[in-house]
Amino acid sequence: MELKAHCWQSERPAMSGVDVLSDLIRAANRPDDLCNFERDKLLERAAETISDYREALNSVPTNNLGSGDIVFDLYSMAYAGNPPSHQAASEVMLRAVTDIRTLRIQMRRAHRLP
């Protein structure tokens, strides 16, 4: 097990949806760059971002926080006892990117944001 001297996520404050998108894309494309702590915190941030957008839009999926819901999957992976494979982590991160982008578009339409 390799110890990393610096975790690129650990010093960053809570971010907007745009920042979490760029972090998710970077992490999905380079999963070896994250330690377990960083990955788990990023997955949590993604879940919180999606939840916040859903709340702002009053949009709750039919399977809210059930198996198959992206928020459920992100939290499950973040709190799993065993680290997920790099491929599984990358896949769920890219799913989160798609959902966050979709929710941002809906927010712009609903609130006429630029």
C-alpha cells in the first residue's frame, strides 16, 4: 500500500456543482491519483450536490435513495468497508457527472439562470 504525501481533495472547501464536476471527471479518468479518503469525500460531495439540486427543484425520483438511485450508489460506495475497484468508482463518478449536468440544466430552465 502506497502512502501519498498529499491528498489533492482534502484541503479543498465545499464546492459548487461546477467544481465537483471537474473533480469527478478528473478522478474518473485518473482513479489512481486518489487515496481512499479523497475518493470517499468526493463521492460524498457528489451525492450532496445531487441531493441539493433535487431539493431546489423539488425533484425526487421514484426510487429516491433506493438501489439504483445515483445518490444511494454514491453514498454506498463512499461508506463501503472495502474500496471499490477503480472501474466501478470511475463508472459511478461518470454517472454522477451526467446527473449533475442534467440537474444544472433543469435549474437554469427553472430559474432562468445563465
